[in-house]
Amino acid sequence: MTSSAIASVEPGEDRLTRMVVKPALGPLTSTIVMIINFGGKVNRRLVAATTAAFAVLAATISVPLPAQAADAPINDVGIAEGTVVEGPITFQPTIAAGADVRSITIDAVGAHYEDVSAGDDAAPWELHWDPLWFRTEDVTVTLIVTDSAGVATRSAPVTVYVDRNGPTYKVENPMEPGWGLYLNVRTPLRLSAKDPGGLSRAELLQNGKLIRSVDLGGQTAVPVSLLLDPVTRNGTIAVTIRIVDLAGNENLNDLTLTVDSTAPTGVFLPSGTYLRDTVTAWPYESDDNVFVLSMASYLDDHKGGGTTERQPFSVRVNSKAVKDGKHTLSFELTDLAGNVRAVRRTVYVDNTLPSLSVTKAPKNKAKLTKKVTLKAKATDKYGVAKVQLLVNGKVVATDTKAGYQFTLNPKKYGRKFTVQMRTYDRAGNVRYSTKRVYRR
């Protein structure tokens, strides 16, 4: 049987002729329809004449169509539905027992092209098909069987995927403008790979040596992580990324990156053990062999804090995001390559005011003529830092030991003055006593 094809001419193509050829089935003579196209404009006079001629031909010739698939002697085409085809393939259909088969023809139809090609003329019916002229697309394959009487039947269709293109991928690691791609041996090169026909594997090569190979399991879109050789030294290196699809098509690219596996260093504030309200965390010393990109600070499992890339680094940490008690305050510096230096410190969050009571003092509005002793009691779960004596709102004495006691000399002040006590706990929470007014 003569091979033929339907070729697609895209808009704007510089062709003079478009030809459609249909194969003869059995004893029928091939029908050739030619439409002459000059410079993209159809010769309407020739089209009209051709149309009229074929109208007469259609009225006098009846062309039998191949029988339906249910009547075909082929039980199985020999190609699985969804098979990915990259190049020439060989397959064997399953013929019904006792079927009359003289020849088998392969009919492959894509979105832009049809290929009716010679199959085989004798058992065991080994068929060879080359999808050379198809694009990357779904192609429907059917087998046309002609018996000894010239009667043709068509098998059930099978759709295969012709894959001409290699996979695509994108590097997901952040690239800093003006710096490029930095990586350390502990952080993988992250890719997102795609291929409509299915992905086979991803590979990473350094100096031509295969370092990593990841099985992608036939997925059409998948994230990929590829670690560098763990003994890679700091500096600029060239690596090769190879992504291969199920059809064997590959995308092979070289990539230059800078390796930096040394973490930054830093000394951080606040350095205290007790926290309250919102505190500012910042590094008063930091260093890196390339560049420190960001700083983070938070309580426990990333509570109350945040991350900043704005220099000079500082992060506000809200201690009220956790309950009073023992917690971990973290400081982290991250460089361009993703190296992280973390400093963890045990702290006590205390957002509860201390208690304060005046245990000995003259009554409010009392007249004082000589020195008097004032005493106070202050307590706090995490400890009292100090108690202060204030006269007219100014600190005149401080006591840091329990049994807090002060001596007040009224002669140092005006004829009328106010007295008040104030206590601080270790976190800096403050409590005031009630003011008392004295005169002399």
C-alpha cells in the first residue's frame, strides 16, 4: 500500500501548494486533491473547477469505509495507551484466531499531521513506526487491516505521546542581585522540573563526575533537591545539571555558583536573663567571609519575633506572645549561601508586676519634726531587683536587700512634701505604693 501524509501549513508559510493525499483501501484508486495557493491567496477559479469535478466523481464512485473497531480482527494494537514515544518503535499487534489478514497499515494522526505508513504483509506482523514528522503532541494510532478480498477494517485507537523536547526546569534557590547564586554543601540546589511526557531522573555533575542522581518516578512536575559533593571547598565552581524524561530526551546545562560553607558569627543583645514586654534584639558584633543577609530572633518555636534583611539588623521580640516562665530566646544570622549561625539563650519571661507594701511609715498627712524610719515589703516570683524611696517624685534612696528600709529627714524638704515607694523586679516591671503627704 502506498504511504501518504497530510501536511499542515501554518499561517504565513511561503508555500505555493498544499496537497492532501488519501490512501486507496483495497481495490480503490487513490484520490488526490490539490489546491493551488499563490502567495497565500487561493485560486478561486481552480478551486471551483476542482470542486465541480469531484462532485461528479463522488456521484459515480462509492468508497467503502473501514469497518468499525468491534469488527476488526485485531484484539490488541500492541502499544499501551499513554505510551511515550521518542523515536522509532517496533510493536506486534494481537490478531484474532483464524482472522483473514493480508496486510496491516499504520494510521497515525496528530493535531497537525497524519501519517499512513506501510506496516507488514506477513505474520508474525512485526510493525515499525517512526514518529519523525510529528511534533511534541498526542498522536492517535490505529491499525488498518486488509483481508484477502481487499476489505479493510480499523482497530480501536490508541493514543500515545510523541515527545520531541527535553524537560524544562527552574532553579528555585534565591539569587541575590549583584551577587549571583551562593550555596553551601549542606543546602541542596533546588529545582522545579516539568515534562508533559513524564520525568525520569535528575542528575548533578561536578568536574564531569556524577555526584547525585534522583529518580523522578515518571511525574510530570516535581521539585528536585540536589546536594553538592560534601567535600567541595569554598569558592566558585561550575556544575552540570541534567534532567532526563521518560523518552530519553534531556536538558543539559552548566551552572556557575559560589560555594560558601562557613557560617557567620555574631554577639547579640539583649544579654539579660529576664524579659518583659517587647525587647529589641540585635547583633552588636557580626561577621561573615562573604555577606550577612538576614537576622532573625524569636522565642521558642518562632513566637513573638521575626526576620529582617534591613541593615543595621534589629528585630522586635514581643515576650507577651508566650506565658510567663522559662523560655528559649534565639538569635540567627544567615549569609548569602544559606549558612545559619544560631545562638540560643535560656530566659525567663516575666510580665507580672511585683508586689509592694509599706510596712512602717507615718500616717498620711502626719506632721514630722525629726527623722523617721520607713520600711517596705516587696516580692516577685523571679526576684526583686530593688526598692526606691521617692520624695516629691525624685529618688532619694535605693535598697536592694530584703527588709527594705529607709531613713527620712523632713528638714531636707519643704514645709509640705510627698513620699512614695517604688519597686522593680528583675525583668524591669515596676510597682508604686500610694503617695503619702507629710508636713513639718
